[in-house]
Amino acid sequence: VFKCSYYAAMTTWSVALLRGAAWTPWALGGSGSTRFCWTDNYPFQPVSPEMRQFYLTAIGFHMSEVAMLLLEVRHPDFWEMLLHHVVASTCVCFSFVLNYVRLGSLVLLLHGATDV
């Protein structure tokens, strides 16, 4: 129930954040194009405080998934899930650190919507 609520809230939040963004394509409810992920003086693009908060919330959730996996009773797919969660956490963290926030926000929207 928690994960479903989390993904529903994050998907709603990302749609609200990205609705007017120039890098959100029309297929995702925007009016722009993904080529704008690489413009505006990339990699020194400004990140809004709300986008930063959204991204840090996503990073925190992915890190908590790794911690919960390590604390729970081990299931037969433990190593596969550990690999999955570590790779996902690494991707989200590095996309934030390297300022791939525009592209990363689109990926978080798509993956969040499919997990609801």
C-alpha cells in the first residue's frame, strides 16, 4: 500500500512539475521536446528548488529500498533485487550530481507511472 501511494504521489508531483517545462514532450503532457534537455548552457542548467526537492525525495526513497532489502528476511531473489536497487539508486544519484535532472525527471515520471 505504501509503495502504491508513494508512486501515485510522485507521479502526480512530477506531472505537475513538468507540465510547463520546455523539455517535456507532448506525449507526456508538455509542449516541448527532449532536445531541450541539452540546451540552456548544459551542464550548468539551473534547477528549481521544487525540482531539487522532488529529486532528493526520489533519491531518499531509492536509498531506503536498499536499506529495507538488507533489513528484511532474505527471499530467494535477494541478490537480483539488491542489484536492481543499487543500480537504480546509483542512476538517480549520479543523474542528480551530474545535472542530468531534466532527463532524469522524465525517466522518474515514466517509471513512477508504470509502478502505480
